[in-house]
Amino acid sequence: MNQATNKLWTKEFIMLTISNLFLFLTLQMLLTTLPAYAKEAFDANPTQVSLITSLFAFSAIFSRLFSSKALEKGKRRQLLYIGLFISLLAILGYYAASSIIFLLLMRILYGIGFGMTSTSFPTMASDIIPAKRLGEGMGFFGLSTTLAMSIGPMIGLTLLQGGGFTPLVFMTSAINILIFPLAFILTSKTPKVHREPKPASPLKENSAVNLRRLVLPAVLNFLVSITYGGLLSFLALYGMEVHLSNPQYFFLFNALAIIVIRPVSGRLYDRYGHKALLIPGALFMCAGLLLLTFETTTFGLFMSALCYGLGFGSIQPSLQTWMIQEVPPRQRGMANGMFLNSLDLGVAIGAMLLGAIAQITSYTIMYRYSAIAVFLVVIIYAINLITKSSALFRK
């Protein structure tokens, strides 16, 4: 493959990464702040607070079931524009909400729009990344998602605390609007698709067979995302419980760790595969969660966020690349949809389950329990590796 066809940082790839950053930034700026706003504005109870996260996630999952099929049929432009428009309406609807019920309905609407749009960008990215640099490319592309997941909550909480809910809504609306011209440029011409070299055992476009290939990485992504659901939904409330000043700095420190690890983890994946990253990443995440529950200083917050970010920044792009490689190019929409669905499902279940634990115990104990989910990643993945090694040995 010559240097031109192996180029990663094309204009299309850069624009896709920026578009994806903006998309997830609007999501994360509101995801952490809406629970605090609902509690203050509508006196929402813990169950209603958890519904703010879970209803959005479930509606996004439902939306992606149809989005993946539309992508396979080439309806990329329609999917992007309709999804962006629905998302914008929902964000403005938050501002008009006069009750917790109306706010929850807007969360469902936003989930539908976000589900449509969020499936499109990673599928477009995986199509234009050179096959031999897929791990590195999806690592950099995924950095836009995890960076937004890290700095979005911090920006959102800062806006909410400094100016209230109104500037937060208009800022997220403005960012959402910025995606429209980028989407128009990206969909105005057909991108050059980089096809993977033909493997010895070619992947067939059998959805049922390929779906089974995606189950294990999707389950692992679900477990990882449970912990992030707890951080997004309850970190601000945890900070109040333990008198931790500026808990939003966790997301800033987390972002710094992700920026450091992402280029390294992408190259490691291309060279050694997911085996080199998943177990170490899970152990780092587990350490970060446990450190969080024993520290009440900014330095302790930094150390816990650093550990969590190194682990999270290694695991998530590895799982996404793994899933993309398990299916033929035409079914990458299905793979990306399943990756994002397992992420959203983990966040939704995590918010509800960990919220129930916090109501019975405390937020400190809740975060210690959440570390069990990441420990399960280590156990399940280790069992899979041992089982495969035993099968090869028997042959």
C-alpha cells in the first residue's frame, strides 16, 4: 500500500472527528447537568433523576436499530439531517419544560435524534480509515467521543453553576447547529472507501453469524459503561456528600489521561490486538474507582481520574475497533450501532442500579460496588482467552 492510500489525516477524517466531538459534547454537557437541574427545578427524587439518563439511553438504543438498516441502504444524508434536527428541537424543549414529565419526554426525543446521528459518524470514519491503520484511526476518532465525555460534563457544570440553565441550553444548541454545515460538506460527495485486504476466511454478510461475533465485546463494553453511568449521574452529588470541592475536575483530569494514552493504545492495538489492552485497562479503571472513594482532596481526585482515564481511554476504542473488524464493511453500521447501544445500555443500567445502591447506602459505597463491573470484565475476558487457547492446544 503506497503512502497516499495509507494516509490517515485526510480532510474528511478531520471533519468527521470534529463533527463527532461536537455531537458528543452537546450530549455530555447536558447529561451531567440535567440531574442537578431537575432536582433543583422540579424537586426530582433519585428514581426520576436516574430516568433522565436511562430514558435517553433506551430511546437511543431503539433508534439505532433502524439507523443501522438505513446506513446499509446508503441513506446516510437523510439520517444525519433528521437526527440533528430532532436533537436540536429536544434541546430547546429542555428550556421550555415546565414539569419533570415534559423534561423526560424531551429526553426520549433527544435519544431518538442522537441515536440516528451517532451511528452515522463512526461508520463513515471506519469506511475512510486505511485498513492497516484501523486501530490507530478509530483510536484517534474515538478520542473525540471520550474527550467530549470528559470535558463536556466539566463545561456543563461550570456553565450551570456560573450562569444557570439558560446559557447552558443556548450553548449546547449553538454547538449542535455547527454540525449542520460540516455534515453537508461530508455528505455532498461520496468518500473513498478503504477496503480491507481479503482474509483467508472471508467474512460473510450473514447478520446472524456476525451478530454472534459482536456479543462478547458488546458485553464487555456494557460492563465498562456501567461505571461511567455512575460518574455522569452522581459525581456532583457525591462531591456534596464528601465535601469535595470542584468534583467536575475529575472529568478534566480524566480527559488529560485519555489524550496521553489514546495514540499509544491505538498503535498497540494495530500491532498486538485487544489482548494487550483490555485487562490492563480494566485494572486501571478499577483502581481509579476505588481511589475516588478514599480521597477528598484535589490531588486524590487527580490520581483517581488519571487511573480511570488511562483504563477507559484504552478499553473503549479497542472494543469498537474489535467489533468493526468482526464484520464486512457493509455491516459496519450494525457493528457501530451495537457498540454504541451497549455503551448507552451500560450507562442507563448503571444510573438506575447504582442510584438504587446509593439510596440504600451512600455514594461512596456505590462507587466501590461499581468497581465490581470492571472486575467482571477481567474475569470474562480472561476466561475467553483461556478457552480459546485450550481449543487451539487441542487441535
